[in-house]
Amino acid sequence: MTGMLKDWSVIPKLGNVSCPTLIINGADDEVQDSCVAPLFHGIKKAKWVTLGSSTHMAFWEEPEKYFGILGDFLTDSGLRNGADVQEA
């Protein structure tokens, strides 16, 4: 990579993310586990789910599973049903 962003990385700043974060990728996703792992390990309240029969469009390829996981995450995180979400 060249240009102004060649040495840029968000990885050192992931510890600043304080909200619950859902990370979803597919088993056949272009965003492979090696790309997702630093997000999962760097964000304090991260949950990582890999869907076994999906590429990068899990919401389309496995909608019941995807939206079930999303709904459960929102409920468990207190982000569903009108809960207040505060921004920094």
C-alpha cells in the first residue's frame, strides 16, 4: 500500500470503543478471521459470530440466523426496545 494511509491503523485505538459491538463475518467471507480477530480482541465489549454458510452477505444468505443473532445481541446489550443510547 502507498500514499498517506499506508501506515495508518485503527487497531491501537480500538480500546477506546466502550459500547457493545457485534462483529459478524461469514465462513467464506472476504473479511477473513485474521482481519476480524484484532477487532474482537481490541474492543472491550465485542461479540464475534462467524456464520458457517455465508460470504460477506450473511444478512441475505442466512437471514433467520443473522437477524436472530442481531436481535439477541441488541436485547442482551440493552439496546433494543427504546433503551437510551448515549454517544461520546
